[in-house]
Amino acid sequence: MKSDSVMNDVVDYYSENGNANERMEATYLLGCVYRDMGDTPLAIKYYEDAIKYADISNKDCDFYTLSRIYGQMGGIFEEQDSYNIMLSYFKFASKYAFVAKDTLGSLSYYKDKGMAYYLMGKYDSVFITNKNVRNLYRRYGYRELAILPSDIEIYIYLLKKQFVKAKYYMDISHKYFSKTNIHTNENGINEYYKGLYYLGINKIDSAKYFFEHELYTYNDYNNKQAAAKGLFNLYKKEKNADSIVKYSELWNNAVDSSYAHMSTRHLQQMHAIFNYSMYKDLAQQKEYQLKIRTALIIVIIIVLFLLFLIIYMRNRLRFNKIKEQNTSYAFDILTLRNREQELSRTLKKKDSLNNEFIDRLHNEIESLQEKLSLQQSDKLRPDQWGMRDVFFNAPIVNYLHALSQKGQNASYSDIKTLRLHFEKYDNAFLSFLITKGSVLKEREFSLCLLTRLRFLPSEMACLLDVSPQVITNIRAKLLLSLYNLKGGAQSFDEKIRKS
């Protein structure tokens, strides 16, 4: 694209209407336009603006495009000979490409870090990086790429005069090198490597062939400079003074041209202020914010979990306490009935030897009567409210006591059976409640029946599936609804039992 006008309009549109990903991509593409127009400072500016739009804390962030932006920035700073900055951007590019599940792209950027280490003179780091890359290629299934050596590694072996290793990797590279690259500048560098190898093992003619072929075939500054340097060293080794002078001058001219080209390029870019630390800090700040947000979410989850656990344990303890109370009440009623039946059988025998046993039964029954009376709101003993009567001792009544003892709810069928029980033994009270049907809900109706039968509030809470406090509130409310009286739950119990 030769003009930035269209992309500027696109950026303006998405700045107003787009989401974070759309704004990032539009701004990135505008940076690419300036890159293609040769305006590196503006390209950098818009790449950096695009990075600011990336919300890396959002799982929907376009990490693929973000990785490409960092990759472009790494390439630009390589041209600027800012290798530390270049290395940092390639690290980010590799990281976000991996997050985007672009494995091959991530490994490619990871491999680019090797070039940064080479340019910084850290040869050991080059080998470590490329070894890691090959292992990762193998892990993710790129076996052919795992075999291919790095040109940088070959060159380092040549510089260190490790010609056996250099030749081994040069042969592998030659085997897999694409024929389509045979006349490219990259292939010219490979010819330079071959020239260095043959020069190193004293095969002068072969070295000369490759250096001259590179010199006269490829026109870029790098190949011209490398070939002239190679021929200079070759003739220096042969002590050929004329050729030394010739290729020394040619080498110097190539170096001068290269520096002139580099200077022109750098002068065009001098006015750009590369605030690298700011953008590095920006990325770190976003990562820090993400960590803080993640930590906050974790803390909230833990707090909510603990709160849930506390509520659950509190409810569980309350439920167990209610069950324990109901169990104790039901057990005492059952024990009282058994002791009374046992006393009745003993008295019929009229055996004087049983007097001590009878006294013990009387004492136990008396103790149970007192204990059960304390649990009634009116403090009446079971023998005062007729526990022996069939009304209080029917199968459905005993079943409901046992059900509450287990902490279980009464079913619709249980409540229906309870109504039939009242229809048979206390129809007047049932009819009274039916006449109040307009002010009684189903649960309130059942509560009245259970209160009449002297069920404890804790038992009714289990059977009706509410808390004891709700039972207390309903009883106080029904006193007003049924009898037009104000008072508490105890007053309601008294009115219900006397109706």
C-alpha cells in the first residue's frame, strides 16, 4: 500500500466502534503500511500503539496478532543493532505465539533469539538456544526442522576452526537446502561458509572457487564484503602480495559501501525516539496487573469457598442439633410409653416381690414426665395432655416423630394421611382450619395440625423443610390471622391446643 489514508480511516473507525482486538489489528496494519513505505519511525509508533490495545488479561485477546507485532518490532531493532531490545521483543513474540497455539511461529521466534545472542557475541547461548529449539521441534512433530542446523552454528564452528563439525552440519544443510534458493543472497553466504571451510583445511583451489563465485554472482553488500574478505585471507595465506593488495582494497570498498548504506538508513531513523524501557515496562505492567487480577480472583474464590464452608458447617451443626433434639424427644416418648406399659403389666401380677421394681418404674416414669414437660411451651406433662390417647399415639403420629428424628421432610402423602387422622379423631378442629383456608397456606395448615399434636418446633422444622426460626415466625403470624390476637409463638400454641 503506497498511501496511509485508507488505513488511517480504518484506525479512526475502529477507535470509535471496535473492540480491543479490532483496534489492535487496525493499528498494527497501519504500522505495516508505514513499514512498507520506508517510514520506520511511524511504523514503530503504530506498532507500539497496537501493543497498548492488547488486553492480555482477557482470554479472548488476539494473541496471534500480538505475537506478530512483537516479531515485527524485534526485526526493526535488529536493523538498529539494538540486540538486547531485539532479544526482549522476540521473547515476547515467542511467548504470545505459544499462547495463541501457533507452535511453529513460537519456535521460529524462539530461534530468532539465537541470532540476537550471536550478534551480542554470546556463542554459548546460541548453541543452548538452538539445542532447545531442536528439542521443541521434535516434541511438537517437526522432525525435519529438528534435523536442520543453524547457519549461525556453522559459522561459529568455522570461526573456532572446528572444521569437522562445521562440515557435518554443512552437509546436512546442503541436503535439505531448497533448490529455489540457489541464486538468493542467503545461498551466497552458504558459499562463503564453504570457502572458509576449504581454506581452513588448506584446499585453496576449492576455497578460491567459492569465494570468487560469491563475489561475482551476488550483488548485495554482505556477500561482496564477505567474498572480498575471504579472498584477502586466502591470498594472505599464500603470501601473494599483489592479490593481497587487490582484495584488501576491494574488501575496504565493500565495507565502506556497507557502512554508507547503514549510515543512510540510520540517519533516516535517528529522529525516532525508541523508548524501549517504556514498552518493556508496559508489557511487564500488564503482566503484573494480570497477576494481581488473578491473585484477587483466587482470593475471592477462597473467601467465597470459606464463607460457603462456614455457612454449610453452621447449617450442618444446626441440623445435627435439631436431629439430636428430635431423637431425644422421640426416644423419651417411646421410653415413657414402654415404661408405662411395663408398669401396667407388673401391677397386674400383684407380686409383692415386685414392689422395688414398681417403685423404680414409677420414679423413671415421673422423671420422663418432667423431662418431656420442659420441652412443651405450656410445660404440661404428657399425662396431663393425654399422650396415651390414640389421637397422640396413632401410627401416623409415631411415624412423623420417627421421620423428624432422621431429619427428613414429610411427603405429600404423609400430610394427606395426617389430615385423614384429624378427620377421624379431631374433625372439629380440621373443619375450623378449613374455614380459614383463605388465610392459610399449605405449610401453615400442616403446622397447625402438628402443633395440635404437640410436635416440637425442631420437629416441625424438619418435617416442613424450614428453619426453627421460620417456624417461630409463622406461629406468631398465625395467631393474628386465625384468632385476631397479637402475641408470640407460645400464645399461638395455647390457642391451637384449646380450639
